[in-house]
Amino acid sequence: MLDVTVIEDAEAAAASLDPMRARLLAELGEPMSAAALAARVGLPRQKVNYHLRTLERHGLVELVGERRKGNMTERLLRATAASYVISPLALATLQPDPDRHRDALSARWLLAVAGRLVRDVGALITGAARADKRLATYALDGQVVFASAADRAAFIEELTAGVGALVRRYHDDSAAGGRAHRIVIAVHPALKSEPGAPERPDAAGEIEA
């Protein structure tokens, strides 16, 4: 089972968003039979089997074993990942295009860039898996508390200058066999609590956006 995988197909995305199928995926973090799953979610086994066939057809669950139970053979299924992210590719012509309106200070442009990041990395993961190759990536995630909006603006100015200097130092457009790499840097206010988590008081020194 993968930690996270990207759903690129529209029909697979629709299947994962169905409330009951999403519940089944959440339960299938460990191998389970349709009968055991039906008892856990309170549905007839035939209905659970219908949902499982749909999820399996879209690659969201997989067969991991079989076992005899009386005169029957039970199939043991498990989700293919612990969590799923839906790629903008599933939206086809509706996927965001960050090149349409470039604005470094626009939250909606940041969202479009993030959508492209999910789309591109998802496609790279799929390609690397098919080629049985390791995908070289890097991510940095952290948090900084600004005392004022002026400090935030100064930080962004220094960040832009520093990254620009690094790019100029290492960029070699004439390198034979060189491969382009995309750099994405985002600064946005931290949520007061994670989605779905109970609200918590603001930490000392945090500023509201």
C-alpha cells in the first residue's frame, strides 16, 4: 500500500468521492473480505461487492489474498493507498492554468500553481512507476511567524532575491543532456486548525490574514 497516490481519471475520481465508497476505502487500510466489510459498514454483502468491484476496476482497491471459508473462497481486498489526491487532469479542460494570469500576490494564482504541481508530480509518479525508476524530488515545509505585515513583505523580498541568485548561479540553458526542473515556493497564512479538526486559540504572536 502506498502512503498517497494521485487519481488522474475522472471516473476514478467520481468513484472515490461517493460517500459510501470513500468509507469503504477508509476501512480498507488492512485486508478485508466483503463479508467483514459489510458487517462493519452495515450494508448487505451484495451491495458492498458492487462498490468493491467499481473501486477495483478503477485501481483504488486491489486483491491481496484469498482464503477458504467453509465451501467458499473469500477474496481479501485492500486500498491501494492510505490517502488519495485528485489531479486537475480529472477535470480535463477545466483544470487551472497558472500561465493564464500570472500574479505572484494572488491567492487564486497560488491555487492554480498548486493544482499544476499536483498534476505534474502525479504524472511523474505514474511514469516513474511504469518505468520502475526512482523519481528525484525535494520539498521543504515549515512555518514562520511574522511580527508585522512589513516584516512579511521584507521576508518575501529577501526570499525572491535569494532564490533568484541561486537560479542564476546554477541555471545552464546550454548544458548537454540537462533537464529542466520546476521550482515552486509559496507563502500563505497558516490555518488556525487543520480541516476537520477542532478550532484552537491563536498561538501567541500569530497574526490573522
